[in-house]
Amino acid sequence: MRRTERERTEARREAFAAWFGQKLVELGYDLSSPRGGGKGKFAADVGISHTIVSHTLAGKRVPSPEVLADMAPVLRVPLPELLVRAGILTEEELPTRQGPPEDGAPPTPEQLAKLAGIHDCQLVQHFVTFVAGLRAQQAQIQQERGN
């Protein structure tokens, strides 16, 4: 019997929920009791709502790529690994080479969009424009600080 798309989605959410809960416990977040505070502490550490954490742990949802990007450093997991674990990207969709380019240049916005699973040309262009604006703001901040 073939699994339906809904069954695959539910299985993916449940697998991510189990991994996520185990990871939180490994990092010292108390999930053993309702009043342990682990969910709220993690939510505060990441800057997301408690509801997102609760729904993720219950297997009701997988956070968006943007939320996963915020979670990755707190979970101490590289974003590409987190995107694969969440089922947003597959191993095949990841760049074959991890780490900074050999010339030390930051990744291009197009590379970042691909890594985030953004493939539609119009959306990629929006992403590129957004990153360009952020980089301009960063340059201005550094200039103001004298860096």
C-alpha cells in the first residue's frame, strides 16, 4: 500500500518532533513536566512564540525556514542540516560543498536562496534585492562605527 502525501507529511512532522524534543533535552531544556519551563525558555532564547515550540514538539507543524534559521544557532545545528531534518530540503538539494568559498567571499544571494529552498525566479529576485538592502545597511553601520 502506498503512503499518501498527507501520511508522509505527518510522518515527517512526527520524526522532526522527536528529534527536536531530544535535541532540546540534550541542550538542557526541561521538557519533563508542564511547568519545567523548557519550551518557554527555548522560545525566549530564539525569539519566537511558545506556540511554535509547542506545536513543533507535538508534531503539529514544522517551522518555516525563517524560524528554522533563527533556531539553528540555539540548537547548535547548521541550518542546512536543520532544513533537511525538517523535510524542507533533501540532501540532493544541498550544495555539495559546505563552508565558505575558497576565496573567502560570502555566498551570493542566489546561493543563499537556493539553500533556503527558494527556486521561483521572481521570489529569488525579491530575495536578492532584500539581501542587497541588508548588506547596504550593514556597510553603513560599520562605517558609522568606524570599522
